Amino acid sequence: MRNIPLIDLTEQYEMIKEELHASIEKVFKSGQFILGQNVKALEEEIAHYTGNKYAIGVANGTDALVLTLDALGIGPGDEVITSPFTFFASAECISRVGARPVFVDIDPQTYCLDVRQVEAKITERTKAIIPVHIFGQMVDMDPILEIAKKYNLKVIEDACQAIGAAYKGRAAGSIGDAGCFSFFPTKNLGGYGDGGMVVTSNDELNAKIRLLRVHGSPKKYYHECLGYNSRLDEIQAAILRVKFRYLDKWNEARRNKAAIYTQAFKDLPLKTPYEAPYNYHVYHLYVVATTRRDELMGYLKQKGIGCGVYYPLPLHLQPVYKDLGYSKGDLPVAEELCEQALALPLYPELKEEEQQYIIQVVREFFERG
Ligand SMILES: *Cc1c(COP(=O)(O)O)cnc(C)c1O
């Protein structure tokens, strides 16, 4: 019986094992484990890569978002607009600083925030928009920037799934006031533990986030404000610097494999990912949609193919947000997609023969009716 997981990190590890071990060993020998040379170097590399002046390593992608909102002074009484179709952290960060998430439905093609519906949700309390570049595809940013300018709002890109993606040639994380990345192991650039980063070209924001990640402390044992303990580990940074050298190549491999799926499923009653013409999509996940989702999932599992539902419940209907007052039917596109979406295995190391097997099983499912 075949066993192809939704994502497999072991193959990649085997491939770069020597480099990884050498770089980790250097860290051990240096005796420097917090905010050392590797964090600094990775910050410079990612800042340069994304076309930003600064990058600040933090403990995880969620903290990247929380610290950014905090640094921008967003808090109780404020509203922040985001997508209901994303990982919980995209909204959790807003609630965490005491502000209120306001959800706008998604575009039925890109699954990103529907930019045509944003303006109607703006109130006097709105302070920011968090566009989420879902599954590796960027939000249509120009209309977002226009609205932000008109209403004087901050824009924080949740680029946790989109490192390496581009919009009209501009890198994910370089368009808003700040961009947030996650180095969770399964992300396109993943460590062997938690990690995150904020990128920005704003001097003040950079300084504030740097302060916040070390207890609001500009100098040891002097505290200017209440902060966090939220730093990227030196060991993770060393690992990430090795992996970062492969990121573009891995993203290309994801794109090639995505194109193979899309071509192979063309004639099936299966919605394949739409790539907006202005985007360089990096396929963090390859998500198809069908009204027979649960049935297809069962069939794939039975054939030894891992798959996953991203996401089963939109954020506006989460139990924790019942007090926000949303009900079923409020954001129909996101709600419907939650019933139809299914991620198929897609990672740079997925073998051609494995992918052909997956394609064959999916085709079989629809052909036998
Ligand atoms: C992974 C992810 C996060 C959170 O990142 P962590 O590093 O797990 O805290 C936030 N937003 C999105 C869209 C994500 O996919």
C-alpha cells in the first residue's frame, strides 16, 4: 500500500543534512544562542531579498503580527480588517492587542480578501488592514494601498504562506507598512521549530519592534515599555540560512508541480487554483475545490494519499468569535470554500512518479462517478 503524506520534510533534510549539521555545530561552538551572528545575517538576507530596509527576527509568525500591531499603536477600540479564510493567527493577533477583527469575504477566484468589499467595512475606528497572501498567492495590493491611503490606514501583509511570492514584480512583504513571515517547519521556508520575521522599511517601526522583542529594553536591564520575549533562535537562524539558499529553487519546483496537477485535472469537475496574472504564486499549498470534498478525501486516504482541509471553519464562525456577532451566511464565499477545499500533496521533493499516482487516483475518483 502506498503512503504519500500531505507534506514530507524528511527527504529535504537528507538532501541538505551535511550543510545543516555543519552550521548548527558552529552555533554550538560559538556559545551564542540568542540574537547572535546568524540572526543578524538572516535579517540582512531577508531584508535584501524582500526589498526592505529592515528585517527583525521574532519567535514565530504570530508574534511577527502581534508585535507589528503593537508597535503601530493598535489596541482597544480599534478595528482591523482581515480575511475570514486563513489560519487563525491572522485574526488572533488583532484580538491579542485588544482590537477588533472585522472580516471581509474572499474573492471566489483567488481566495484572498475581496478588495471590492473592503471599503464598505471601514468605520471611524478602522486603523489597519491585514491582507493575507493565502496559499502562496498575493492579494491584489494596489486597491488595498489606494483604500489605505484614502482612509489613512496601516497595511500589514500576512505573508506567512508567501515568502518568495511577488505581485506585479514586487516581493511579498515589501508593499505594506510591514510584512510578516513564519518559519514554521511546513512553510515554504521552514525551520526545525518555531520562528518568524517582520520586514519593513520604516525606521520607527523597525526600532519599536526591535525594542518589543526584548522586553522593551534598549539596553540590558533598562525598560522603556512593556515588551515581549520574542526572539528568533540562533540555531533556527543558522538552519534557515542554509535553507534560504534553496528557497527560490524550491518555490520553482512547487510551481512546476502545481502546473502539472492543474493541467492533469483540466477536464475534471474540480476547481483548481487560479493564478492571477499579476502574481508569482509560490504554492505553499495546492488546494482544489469540489462539492464532493469529503468523499474525495476518503477515497484518497484509502489509496494511501495524504490530504488536508484548509480551512474547515472560517474565522468569523469560530466559537471564540461568537461575541463579534457574525452568523452563517454573512461571508458566503469563505463559508462555501470551507466545505469544498482540499489540499493535495505538494512539496519540492514530491517525486514525479508519486505525483502521477496521485493524479491517477483523483481521475479515477471522478471517472467512476
Ligand atoms: C503559519 C501562519 C501564521 C502563523 O505563523 P506561526 O509561525 O505558526 O505563528 C499566520 N498567518 C498565516 C496565514 C499562517 O499560515
